[in-house]
Amino acid sequence: MAEPSNGPASFWTQANALLRKSLTFQKRNIKTNIRLISFPFVLCLLLVLIQSVVNHELNKASNKCGCKCIDTNGDGQCEKVCGIQYSNAKQVKACSILNPPELPPLLQIPAPQYRAVKTDFTPFNDLPNSSCRRTGPCPATILFTGSNQSLGEILAGNMVPSSSSLNYSDIIGSLAQNVLGTASWPDSSNYLEPALSDPQVYVVQQQCTGNSSFSVAFQALSITFQLDVSCAQGLGGWRNSSSAVNDELYKGYRKGNTQGQINEIVAGYDFLNTNSNNFNVSIWYNSTYKDETGNVPVSLVRVARSVNLASNAYVQFLLGPAIKMLFEFVKGMPKPETELRLDLSSVLGTLFFTWVIIQLFPVVLTALIYEKQQKLRIMMKMHGLGDGPYWLISYAYFLSISSIYMLCFVIFGSVISLKFFTLNDYSMQFVFYFIYINLQISLAFLVAPFFSNVKTATVVGYMCVFGTGLLGDFLFKFFIEDTSFPRGWIIIMELYPGFSLYRGLYEFAQYSLTGNYIGTHGMRWSDLSDSKNGMKEVLIIMVVEWLVVLPVAYCIDQVTSSGSGKSPMFLFERFRKKHPSSSQRPSLRRQGSKVYVQMEKPDISQEREKVEQLLLYSSTDHAIVCDNLKKVYPGRDGNPEKFAVRGLSLALPPGECFGMLGPNGAGKTSFISMMIGLTKPTSGIAYVQGLDIQTHMDAIYTSMGVCPQHDLLWETLTGREHLLFYGRLKNLKGSALTQAVEESLKSVNLFYGGVADKQAGKYSGGMKRRLSVAISLIGDPKVVYMDEPSSGLDPASRNNLWNVVKRAKQDRAIILTTHSMEEAEVLCDRLGIFVDGSFQCIGNPKELKARYGGSYVFTMTTSSTYEEEVEKMVRCLSPGAKRIYQISGTQKFELPKHEVKIADVFQVVENAKSRFTVHAWGLADTTLEDVFIKVARSTQAFNVLS
Ligand SMILES: *[C@@H]1O[C@H](CO)[C@@H](O)[C@H](O)[C@H]1NC(C)=O
Ligand SMILES: *[C@@H]1O[C@H](CO)[C@@H](O)[C@H](O)[C@H]1NC(C)=O
Ligand SMILES: *[C@@H]1O[C@H](CO)[C@@H](O)[C@H](O)[C@H]1NC(C)=O
Ligand SMILES: *[C@@H]1O[C@H](CO)[C@@H](O)[C@H](O)[C@H]1NC(C)=O
Ligand SMILES: *[C@@H]1O[C@H](CO)[C@@H](O)[C@H](O)[C@H]1NC(C)=O
């Protein structure tokens, strides 16, 4: 284990070590990786599946232009022919229409059961009596108003013809002479007026007579329409003002009146200031009719007929009944065949892909927090890993994982030809994703210090993932689409990276959706200049955020990882602590130290003097020198300040193993934490290899080894890989490294039986412990701290470990804490018993035993009747004897060594045996354990008194 020291490892050596470790770690995590990569695969597959279902639905015959099998060339075989004539109203949308049919214009009139009647809320005498709803069809009412009532009534009388007339040799022409109306709703494409295949077609005239109904067939576009036309009486009603008309229309509307009765009116005409020189009319029409998708108001197609009625009435008023203004037919524009296409990846893609990409965030975050939670980061740091290499490699590592993930995602999406990927420019996608994953990794670094637990981070991370996706889709999207929403606010929302990701994906999706629909490409670089899409802003925001977040994350990490390593609150604590600090009150402090000096034992003050001498001559031949080191935890929530370490002075030459004994909570761990740089001392100085721990911790790390109380290991790395990693950090290379690792493994008995190549997570507690010790010793550190190295080991392994430590202490200083007196006696050259923040005694085990022992422990068990006799006997043997224990016949006495001879004891016992039955007896020298208990107890008693 005594390899030559090569000096501290360079930046690239450290980076290399970390990279290799990360790669191995990644290799072991193959299952997690597969799960990770499979997420986008599954989502894409899901998209493809839904897409095929949708395509199937869209390709159904009912969505395509209608076809029929007809024998066109007379060979007895039928051919499939398609066209508008074989289609229903729904199919027509898809047909190619070269010559749109000419169709009779229709007036929208209410269905018979809804036509207006006289009611409590519309008590006009010109409305029909409500009995018509039972007896037969009610007349359809049209309302009129205007500034000249007599003129208005003339016009109303001209509005609908008095009778129907039909010329079968010119059906379309003669239908135009009549007013045809329908109660059925129009359709968004009026190539085939749906009302014509509806039985509810009415001819509106002033009076219905017995022969008013007729049946007629007419041809348009080789389609034969069969119309069964029934009569509907058109009733004109004059109202005094336009507000009266308005009021009546409102009340007639379903739910417009409190009774819930429906009183529908055909239309309202306001002739305003119309006179013989001026035709001025405004028309109320029912605009509530919508097509089946519910968003296109299609009733305008019926409005044309209402306008024509008024114009015709005015022409007839001016020029007489012989002149007519005919509205013969309506005709749509010709159009090519259209296909219904819907690219789901563009519709659902934004949400799905937001999830897919943002999913990397919790992955990176938890990886970072795992190393922190398991204290692996600090462990690596204590073995010399600088922050620079750590950042470089971690960042590069996450970046490459993210890149591979995104690459798989895009490639897979393209292979299954999702339009989202194939239509948008690939270089643009690449830049967008690349910037985003960089930003995301920086963010993970930024927020990682605020978490200390992987589970919390996972929960918060995934809440972010799903929350962002859903908020984006159900909230942010509406803001983007609402053009009246201020753009500034959208930019502000996009400052949240999840939304800028959503926005970018949304724009890609929009471009691929329209690109697919009209059969062109998606987004191109040139589209950046289009102010209608937010792509440019999104890219700028993300780049700027990345450039800001990364350095900020680095600073926060610097503060938190070097300090208490707990929370960024650390920054503020430093300011808070200043006020009650004892260093601000020198007089008090001097008083305090005087008190200590007075009660200090000679061995302690001797150590203190030695330290002062060493500091005076600034000698560096001691590996560890601590001068009056103190650690005070500030009082919190009303609790007083806690003095964890009160003025500790210690000097350790190389080659010495110093054992720190002490009860739990005595402050040993606080002391070690200060020495290994986890916390900063409140006051006092300490030098390791001549370097100040306050300022040169990074340099100290390169010659320091730590075996922490709890094993800090990567579950998935093997023992050998751990040692290789830490060996490289300690600048071991090539064959020296392999040799050192092998020796190290052998020395802790982990070499044989393939143990070295088993993952550390599968080790038993003892094996982990031995590995931890091996790690602390690899690379020839000059100073090693071991916190209870042998706890939980079986006796054989413990002896083994002791041999390792014994060999290792030859040329280095070791500070060891332990609860095992046996261990302390075997390993340590000197011992210090540390109680309540300060040393109570320092010396080698023999000295301590002599100083604090000085007595034998005599035990005797008899029946309880002889207890007094035994006591008398012992007092006679040694007047200074003290009874320390008594229970049902068993008694323990402490006999000062100078008063008794062992031979006398035997004689007295023999004597006693002859008088009464002695069940058992014993005489023991004091052990280190007795010393420990004595020292600890006396100090605690003192503290209770003081
Ligand atoms: C109203 O119209 C009629 C018919 O054109 C006309 O004779 C009459 O003078 C008009 N009344 C007013 C007040 O303009
Ligand atoms: C019917 O229409 C034809 C063709 O336009 C015309 O010749 C004929 O005179 C019309 N008959 C009547 C009675 O109007
Ligand atoms: C309309 O006005 C006339 C005269 O101004 C009045 O007699 C009649 O009652 C009014 N009609 C209605 C329905 O208010
Ligand atoms: C307008 O059309 C809607 C939808 O059919 C109907 O509910 C409403 O009653 C109509 N309103 C009038 C005033 O006819
Ligand atoms: C038509 O009527 C409206 C409303 O009364 C009026 O503002 C407008 O000036 C009139 N137009 C003409 C040409 O008289």
C-alpha cells in the first residue's frame, strides 16, 4: 500500500476518472435507460395507433364522395362511378364538383309546431289563436315596421304571392315565382341543399287553399329531386316600432320568455324611411342555425331569399304587379375533390412531445440529488475531485444522455413518418432541441441544491412534467391562439422554460399540420422572420436563460457544496450568525478560556502547549495540528447555543494513530466534519500537512482519506470500480493503479471469490465497511479519518481490518473514532477521551489505565444472608474499599491497588469459603472500559453540577 505519491491529479485526470465512473454507472443502469427510451417509443406508437384509427374513420365511405356501381358501357359488367349524384349531403364535401347544380332558393321558416301564436306575453291580435297548434298548421308570421305604416302595409302585402303557380315545362323558372320555405337546417356545403331531400318543404302564400300543395320532380346535375310541397300561410304583422319587433322576436326565442314557450317568427323587416325614391330596409334573420360541427353559421345562405322578397315587394310597389324581380336559383362555386386529412402527431403532438422532452428533467435532477443524498458528491470531493472536473463531466454526461435520447426520439418519429418530424426542417428541430436540453440540464443543476431527498425531487419533477404539459395544453395554448391576448404576457409566460418548450413544439405542430393539409412542407428557417409565430422569441429566451442559469447554478453550487452542504440558506446564515458571535466579545471569551485552563488536566494543557510551540516555530513536520478549535451551533427556536466542540488542541505526527473515544453526542463527528471540510469551525485554526483547513481545503483533499461512519458507495458499481475511480482521483495511473487496487482489495479481503466484481449494493454490511476503509487508504493519503471503521464487522473480519490499519499507519496520521475499547487498545498509539465537546484526558492506553484505574474490582456472590459478613471481610482486607454494586447476594467492590496484595485476597476467600457457601467470586484489573466509564461519568456529573 505504500505507492509513491504522484502529487495532486490534474484537471483532466480527474475528469477522466469521473467520466469512466459515469460510463460504468450508466452501463449498469441499462434497465432504467431502456425504460427511459421506451417512453417516447411508446408514445409515438400510441400516436401511430390512434392515427390509423382516425384514418380508418376518415376513409369510411360516408366521408368520401359517394360512388355507385353502374354498367356504363353496356357490357353487363358494372363499373364504379363516383360523383355528387351518388352522394348524400355529407359526402358531397369530398366530391369534385365541376358544374355545381342550380337549386331553388329557400326561405328559413319555423317548423309548424313552433310558429308564433297569440300568448300572454305576445298578446297581438294579428297573431293566430293558439288553437291552430292542435287543429292544423299555424301560419308563419313575418313582422314589419317602418316610419310610414301605409307604405309598409303595401310592401307587406306584396311580400308573398297570393297563390302558387307551376309550369311543368319550366320547373326551376316557375318555382322561382313561388316562395319556397323549409324548416330544416342548412349545411355547411350547400352543393346539395339538404332541405330538398327533406319532406318539409313549404310553399308560402297569403292563403292556403285545398289545392295549394303539389308534388314536383326536377333534375339538376342528373339528380332527380322529388319535392312534396305543402302550403304554409305567410302572415304579415305590423308593429309600431323596431323595438316592438325586436322584443317580440326575443320573447319568441326558445327560453327567451319565462314560460319557456316557443313562438318563432320567420323574419322581421324594418322599412325605416323608405319612400318612393328611397328603399331602405333592415332585416332580422335567425342566425342561430349552425352546421353540425357547431362553429360555422350557415344560415346566411337562406338570408338571400328574405332580401329578395323585400326587393321584389318594393319593385312591385313602384312598378305594379306585372313586374317581378325573380330569384331563380342558387349555385355554389365549382371545386376539386377534397380529402379529409388530419395529422394527429401535429394535433396531439405538442402535449405528448412536451411530456417526452421534459421527462428528462426529473431524470437529471434525481441523478444529481442521488449523489448528494448519498453524500457521494462530498465523498468524491474529499478524495480530491475538484468542482471544475465534476461540473464539466456531469454536464457533458447529462448532455450526451439527453442528446442520445432526443436523437432516438426524432429518428423513431421520422421512421414511423410522423409529419411533425418529417415536414419541419431537421436543422431547425436540432437547434431547438439542443438549446432546450442544455437549458433543462442547467435548470436541474440550479434547483438541485434546494432538494436533499431523491423521492421529493422525483415527485416534484414529475409534477412539473405533467403539470407543464397539461397547463400548456389547457391554458397556455388558448392564450397563444387568442390574438387579442397581449403578446407581452405570452413572452413573460414563456420565461418559464416549460412553456417556451411548449410554444416551440406548438409552432412546429401548427406548421406541420397546415403543411400536411395543403400538401407542402412545415417550418423552415425563413419562417423565423414571420412575426405570427413565436419561434424567434422562444429561441432567444431559451438561449439567454441558458447563459444566465448556468453560471448562477455554478455559484449556488459553490456556496452549498463547500459549506454545510445542507441548503442555500447557508448564505444567509452567515450574516445572521455575526451578531451573537462570541468572537465579537473578547473580554468574555478570555474569561471563558481562563476557566478552562484552571480545570484542565495536566495532559490536556501539555498538548495545548505542544501545539502552541509548533505554531510558534511554524513547524510542518506534524501531519495534523489543531489549535483551540471550536464549533458552536447557533441557538434556534428558543434553544440555547450548542457547544459541539469547545477549544480542542491536538498535534499529530505522521505514523501515529490517534483514537478518539467518547459517548454519543460528545462532538466527535462535529470535529471530524470540520477537519474534512464539511463544516467550518466557529473559531480556531487547524493545519493539515501545514495547510490551513479554512483556506486550502481543496489542496488538503488530495492527500486525505476518509472512511465515513456510513458507507458512501454507489449501489451499482463494484468494489474494484470504486477503488479504480478513487485511485484515479488520487492520480494513480496505468499499472500502478491496477497494482494498488489489487493490493488494496487483497488487504481488506475482498479480492478472492469474485467479490471485487460484485456490485456494492449486494455486499454485506461488513464488506461495505471493508471497502470503505480500502477507499480511504487508496492512493497513499497522508492523513486519514476513520469514523468507527469496524462497526458491524464479525470478529474475523475485524482482526483483518485491524491488520490493514496497523500496516497503513506506518507513514501516515490516522484519526479514528470508535466505541470499541479493544479496537482502541489494539490500534491507537494515543487515545483521547472526548466528553461534552472537549478532551478529558490524552495519553497512551497504558498510561490512562494506570492513571484512572488504580484499583481492582472484587466480585462475590453468596446467599443474601451473608452479605454483611462479606462486606466486613472486604473492609478488613482493604479499609478504602468501595461497594459499587449490590443485588441479591452479589456484590462488587473497588479495592485501591496499593492497599491489597492479590495473595491476601485468595487467602481471605479461602477463609470465607470454609465459613459459608460462596457461589462465585472474581477479581479483575481495571480495563480501558472502566476508565472510559469513569471519565465520562465524572465529567457528566461535573456538568450537571455546574
Ligand atoms: C306614406 O306612403 C304613402 C304611399 O306611398 C304616401 O302616399 C304617403 O304620403 C306617405 N306618408 C308620409 C307621411 O310620408
Ligand atoms: C311554361 O313554360 C314554357 C317554357 O318556358 C312556356 O313556353 C310556356 O308558355 C309556359 N306556360 C305557361 C302557362 O306559362
Ligand atoms: C300602434 O299605434 C297606434 C296609434 O299610434 C295605436 O293605436 C296602436 O295601439 C299601436 N299598436 C300597438 C300594437 O302598440
Ligand atoms: C332561431 O333558431 C334557433 C335554432 O333552431 C331556435 O332555437 C330559435 O327559437 C329561433 N329563433 C327564432 C326567433 O325563431
Ligand atoms: C336608412 O336608415 C337608416 C336608419 O334609420 C339611416 O341612418 C340611413 O340614413 C338611411 N339611409 C338612407 C339612404 O336614407
